[in-house]
Amino acid sequence: MKPIALTVMACILGTGASSYAGNISEVKGTEVKTAEVKSGPSTAALVELYTSEGCSSCPPADKQLSKLKEQLGPDAAIVPLSLHVTYWDAIGWKDVFAQKAFDTRQGDLLEGKPNRVVYTPQFFVSGNELRTWRNDLPDTIRRINARPAPVAITLKTASAENGKVSLDVLTQSVGAKQVDGDLYVALSENALSSKVLRGENSGVTLHHDNTVRLWYGPIKLKQGTAQFRQEVSLPGGWNRRNLQAVAFVQEPNDGNVLQAVSTARGL
């Protein structure tokens, strides 16, 4: 996988189900909300949807992604991400949530795979394309959840009233075998909406969940472990109550996702 560089600084130190805990404390007169989530022994399914507001076929896929957790129930371990691509922007409507970094990632996920075709809407489950997503997403997720995870991820967040959020991620191999992989960290936002004025969806108000706002990685695991720390100043238009942090580990060669975890909604 090729590195994706954003204009942020990160400190990187390298040598299924999840649990969630949170609390609120005072730091120098500022209320700080902290939370910690740990991945479980089974493998969570990372579901990536590549989408665009300029694509008339994408709204049904957006809805499918939004309803996944409700559809599969509380016992399913799912980490959904919606990544808006830019290559539709020249065809009548510029998607304000699109990033070129997501175009790159979509192409990288298909690198070395047969029938390499980039399109929207395109689903990947734990790094592998699923063209039959309309019928097979639930069963594919359940099969992934049945696998033991070879890595464990701890994801901590701390958010202050001044609009700053800190992310702290630690990933470690499970058992004696040291896993070779890359760590990725993201922030996504729910309950977004946009009224499209031109293009294929002209006149339609679209609603988005799990929309990726920030993306960090790849961060190479060294001797089976990696640590990531980052403080983020949230832009004024982002709603902290609708944000969640995500972390996952991916194999560098075939792109398979080994484990994923996300915080509860609201930072």
C-alpha cells in the first residue's frame, strides 16, 4: 500500500467485539472527555464504501452502509467507513467530502487483484472487494467475525471544549507470532447532509454517515507493534457529538485487514 500524506503531524513509536469506557475530567478549567476502546478476540469487519455525491447509484449504497449495524444486531463487530472520491467532481457537482487520498486508497486496494476496476459505489470488506454487496454483506461480515484476530488494538481519545481531540492508538500482536502490517487511523462523522444542485443527483438532499474526515497511515508495525499519537484541532463545521475515531491493521501485501476498532459515536 502507498503512503497517504495529510497536512498533520504524527508521533509514531514502533519497536471482534470491543469494549468501551469513557469519563469526563477537568484539566486546567477545561472539561475533557476521555474514552478507551479495545478490540476483542474475534476479528471485526472493516467495511469501506467508495462513494460520491455526483453518482446517482451511490445513495442506495450509502443507506446500506448506514443500516449495517442495525441490520446485523449488537453482536456483530463492524467498523463502517464511507470514503468520498474526487473523480466525479468534474462531472457537474463537486463533493465537499471528497479527498484525493481516498482515490489513491481505492486504487491501492485493487493493486495486484484480477479485474482491477475502480468505480462507485464500490464496497470492500476487510480489504477485499465485494461486488455482491446487495445480498452478501451480512454473511461476509459474519464469516470475518468468526475468525480469531492476530492483533489487538487499544484506541483512546480525549476531547476538550476548545475543539481539540487527541488520539492515542496502540496495536500489538496476539500470541508468540509477530504480525507484519500497517496501522491506519481515521476520524469519521455521522449525520451529515448536503443538497446537491447539479449533476446526476441534482435537486436531491443526500444524507451521509461514517464519512471519513481525517486519515492517517500507513504506520508500519515494528516487531509486531506500533503506537500512534496525534492532537487534532477540529474545524468549526464538524460536530464533535457525531464524530468517531477508527483504527485498523492491514497486511501490507494482500491488503487483508487483520483487526479494526472504533469508538462510540461522540468524542
